[in-house]
Amino acid sequence: MSVARVVCAWRAGRAGRATLAALAFATGAAVPALSELAAQDSRDRARDAPPVVVASKPFGESYLLAEMFAQLLESAGLAVTRRPGLGATEIAFTALRTDAIDVYPEYTGTGLVAVLRDSVTEAMRRDPRLAFDRVSREFPARFGVRWLPPLGFQNGYAIAVRRETAERLQLRTLSDVARRGRDLRAGFTSDFIGRGDGFAGLASAYGLAFKSVRPLAPAVKYEALATASVDIIDGYSTDGLLAKFDLVALDDDLHFFPPYEAAALVSPRLSRERPDAIAALARLSGRLTEADVREWNRRVEVVREPVATVARDALASLALAAPGATDLDGPVAEGTRGGAGFAEFFWARRLETLRLAGEHSVLVLVALAAAILLAVPLGVVLARVPGIAEGVMQVLGVLQTIPSIALLAFMIPLLGIGARPALVALWLYALLPIVRATYTGVHHADPDAVGAAEALGTTAWQRLWWVQVPLAAPVVLAGVRTAAVITVGAATLAAFIGAGGLGEPIVTGLGLADTRLVLSGAIPAALLAVIVDLALAGVERVVGPAHRRARRPQSAD
């Protein structure tokens, strides 16, 4: 090979190497840019997607875990809507499987027994993974919902007594209670009394019999036990209140209770359409310990720290902090520490209380207006056709007797959660007083006035609209006043299905055993009922004198 050819080949090789180097440099510079563009595109899609609806059940640990879910999602750039304090397992799960909410914290034992209605095997009691395997297979097949991997801790039932009672009766296990606790007064939550893995099954397994068994709200039961109003209650193994009241949790020596591993339960829509949300939530799986959760619960339930603050600190301790996460909307995020008095606490929440009072007023006014639009014409028609009046009243009376929570839960599959099912329920409850008052007022209008109108040759419909309805107006307004007060009270229960209003702090306060929070909703609700009643009383006074003047005989000139 000649020298010239060698030189040419060397130059060509150098040019090729330079070209390859340039391409490599360009590619290396482009990859981060493309990655950033892809990440930005992913963030844009997450921001434009519908918010992820994070819910909880109404007790402290559920509030805490739900807020941790919410902050994790927000740290991943996802929009979040919070629905804390849904009434019970049935309400929360129905909302989830109908895509009214997207995720809430649940426990494998609850899913196994309360939802699937399965029995717990001895193998499941020995190995909690078997219970998780069962629910993670059956839930997608039956309901389309999905369990994410467990969070890492269990929160089982803990039957607790005062330390003095345990020492006096030498109670260490539930078998000891069966032998020496027949004179004890029990106070259990309604959920525990009615569940297969609750009191009925426990009593059968151990042969338990108590002097009395009373249903108690979660917040009330600890105070009732501390004040010796009851002697034994149901709690949870991670409760912060067990240490506060120096209670003794009795050993389940027969291993009756199933495993209760905590996990995120996600909706069909979220599982199908939002892999970004699933990935964010999965970061928490396997990271929580029972000791950590018990301490976080203590801060929420005993120290009264805001749930959002405790959740943020918990995520930071796990190196999963959510920078910039917003506080939980509503009463769970607010308040002061446990030492603050009610006046200071109420003043700190004044703006939140005004917002909730506005929501409450809208619920009441819309439901009441809709009820008036139907009930008054219906009452008039019944007065004209009295033969069917009693049957219609009985139907409305049956609606009135349906428990509010049951009616709200029934509507979730049809209307979802939020204001719509609450408005329908409040509308149904308001019908009976107005229909009955309208029917009574029109049907029993002053017979002398009706007879005089008939003597003047008026038709039946003329007598109805010109005489009977005006005479019935005060009675109708009395029915509206009754319905309004009922509606203001019933609207507090709408918080159990995420409809807002002054029921929110009541429900949250019951879940967190915080009397101040309960009163911050109950007192404004009572004042609102008084204001509405006084306003309608003023309307009644305006109508009443006109009615009396219409009936007053004219003096002879």
C-alpha cells in the first residue's frame, strides 16, 4: 500500500471517528431533553386528568392513611379531591366499586369477613399473607376493585378494659373474661356488634356473656370506659387512646380475629386508567410498622395535631415527603393542639365554620324548596281526593322511618356520593310534614267561609284556590317550619357520604374523639335551625294576620 493511500485512510478514519463522536454527543445531549419532555408530557397528562378521589372511614387511623395517600399523589403531580369520613365500610366500599371514589385504606380481615362474607381459616390466622391472597383474587373477580400490596402493619381488634378491672378480676386473655367477666358491662361500636368477625362471632367462640351490651360511638366508648360507665370495649391494636387511658388490651388466646393488614383499595377506574396513581400509591407498600402507626395515631388522637401535619411528618420519616402538598380540606386539617380551649379552637376555625355553614344552608334550602314544590300541590290534591290520602301518608311515613344512613347508602350506587344523594334524601324526609300540614289545612278549612263561598255560586276549584288554600296558609307554613328544622338536623348526616356541611366536623370529631370538633359543628347547626325557624315564624306572622282579618266579621255602618 502506498504512503498516499495510508494517509487517506487515516484521514477518513479520523473523520469517521469525529462524526461518531459528534453523533454520540448529540445523542447524549438529546436523551435528557427527550426524557424531560416525556416527563413534562406525563405531568401535563396527570394535571389534565380528573382528580383522584381519596376517601377514608370515620376514625383516626383511616383519616391519617388517606391523607398520606393524598400527599403521595400530590407529590407525583396528580390532582386530588379528599372525601374524609365516609360513614362505614358498606358506604365506602359501595362508593369505591361504583367509581364514586378512587381509593381508601382498608384492612384484609374486613374485606374477607365484612365484604366477601368468607370464613377465616386457621391457616389464614397463622399466615396473614393467605388472607391477602384471598381478597386480592376475589375482589377483582367479583367487584372489579384491586388491593395494592399491604402497607406493612396490622391493626386488629383489641378488646380492652381498665387496668383496675384487669387487676381486680385477673384478666389477661379473652378466655379469662369468659370465666370471670359475666358481670361486666360492655360498650361496643355498632359496626363491631353487627359484624361476623365482631361480637356475635367472638361471643360464640369464647362463650362470652355480659351483664349488658350497649352500642357506642367510637369516640364515646373510650370516655365511657374511663368514667366507668362501661367496663369493656372494642378498640384497635394501633389506637393511640389505649395508652392515653391506660387500658389493658386482652389477648385473643383462641386466635379468633382474622389478620387485619392495612392496604390501599383502589377503584376499577383508577386501576384501569391511572397507572401513574397506582405507582405513586405503591411507594407506601411495606413501609409502615405497627409502632410507627401507633405513634402517629397518638399524635392525632391524643395530642390533637392536624392530620395533614402528622401525615407530612410520617412521609418525611420514610423519605417519601410530599413537598408542597396542600392540607386536607375540611375539619381534619384544622385546629390547635389539645391544650387549647374551645373558644380559641372555635375562633381559629371561624372561616371554615362559615364555609361549612354555607354548604349546609344550600343543602337545606334546595331540599326544602324542592319538597315544597311537590308537597304543597300533593297535599291540595289529597284534600280534593281524600279517599287516597291515608295511603299516601302511610307511604311517606314509611320513608320517614328509614334510617338516614341506610337511605344514603342505598342511593350511592344510583347517585354516587356528595350533594346529589344527600339532596334526594333530605327532600324525601321533608315531604311528610308539608304534605300532612297542607292536607289538614285545606281539608279542614273554616266550613263557614267555604259554605259562604259556595252560596255565592263559586265552583269547587274557585273555592279551593280563593278560600281553602288561603285559609290553610298558616297551617302549611307550620308544616314547612317543622320540615325545615328536621332538614337542618338531618343534613348533618350528609357528611357520611361526602356532601359537606356542618356534619363534617361532627363526624370527624367523633372519629378523632375530639369534643371540641364535634361542638364546632353541632353548635352552629343548632343555631342555623333556630335562625331558619325564626325566619319562617316571621313569614307565618305576616300571613297569619291577613288570614284573621279575612275571617273577622265586618261591623255594620
